[in-house]
Amino acid sequence: MINTLFSIAGKTALVTGGSRGIGRMIAEAYVKAGAKVYIASRKKEVCDATAAELSKFGMCVSLPADLGKMSEVERLAAELATRESKLDILINNAGATWGASIDAFPESGWDKVMALNVKSVFFLTQKLLPLLDSAATADNPARIINIGSIDGMHTSIFENFSYQPSKAAVHHLTRMLSAHLAARHITVNAVAPGPFSTDMMAPMVAQMGDAIVNRVPLKRMGGPDDAAGIAIFLASKAGSFLTGTVIPVDGGIMGAS
């Protein structure tokens, strides 16, 4: 019972931003759990290299795409449709941040972050609905998992003025999509990570050092097992009755706020 309850073996997944960070953590976990995983990221050479590394553990395919551009969103969806007749799991993880003071924050830093973090989540989901519909059943829904952030749930000390609103938008978009897609047997949930050991966090860690970890009640950064656990739960039978939720995976930060 337990072995099947958390199984994703045989499922097909797309993980955007899957070449590094939390996306890679999820992609690796899915590959090792027996899923066929496509990863997308902007840099072809990095995406190809990651797929080659993960293919040592199972099936991982590189589909590079710059999802900050609508043409690339459409191309990625079309390319996947030539390869697969259904998609069981969509992980909308690709994202960017931009730091600058309120006096100097540029329009480009707003537009880039919103296009990738919010716009691409909606339109990639829209373009992949035929494949998700083909996978969806009442007993085993297709799954959409959006990667938000606790920075979309509280006010962070960092001057990333477009990133925080973008993640709040992802959380509410998750609720909207869940309401509209439930009748089609597609669940939509969001994971809101706290501080994880990733390239995106590296500049903040360099700036603040141990102060970041000290703000976490569990006194550590998130790691691969933390990302893998929630992603497998939401994609497996165990998470099939859950939709419209935003789940903080943050070592207790939001609970202690």
C-alpha cells in the first residue's frame, strides 16, 4: 500500500527550470522514482548536461527553452506534443529575481521577472492543457505544481521588488487555476520554499551569512530531500485529493511569523 501510495513510476513530467536549483532537485527525484522527465531551461548547454547526468538514473530529456518569451512557451509546448500523447505532471519552476534599491529599480527588472515568473506559468499551462487532459482521470488526476516562495507570503528584507509580488501572483494564480481545472481532473498546487541551498540564494547567503539560517526555526537551509519529498507527495496518489493549496516548505519560518 505505502509503496504504491507514493509512487510516480511510469508517469511523464515536465520540469521547467530543471537544470539547476530546486528544479534540478525535483527532476532528479522524479527520475530516480521511475518517471520519464523532460527538463527545460534557457541555456541549452546546461540543460543538455543536466539531462545527461540525470539519465544515469533513468529517463531524462533536455528541451531547452527561454520561457520569458511567448514564442518559446509555444515552441516548448508544441515540441513536447510531438514526443508525448499525455503529460501527467507539470512543474512550473522556471523563475528569476532582480535586486536593486527602490530608487534605482529598473523597468527591465520588473518586466523580466513578471514575464518568466507569472506570465509563462499561465501560458505554458494553457498550451499544455491538451496533454494534461489526456492524462487526467477522476482516480488519478493530472498534476500542476507551481513553485512559489515564502517571499510571496510575507515581506522579505531583500530589495527584490518584482520577485515578491510575482510569487504572490503565482500563489493566487494557483488557486484560480485549481478552481477552473478541478472539473477536468487536474489538480493545481503551489510549493512556497523558504531558503534553499541554490545558486539563486548564493548572493544573499554571501551578503548575510549565518543570519539567514538563524531566521529558520529548524536552523538549516532546505536541501534536495526537502524538495523531493513535497514534489513526490503532490504528484503521487497520496496527494490526489489536494488542490488549490500553497504549501510552505521553509523550516518553520511562516509558522513562527
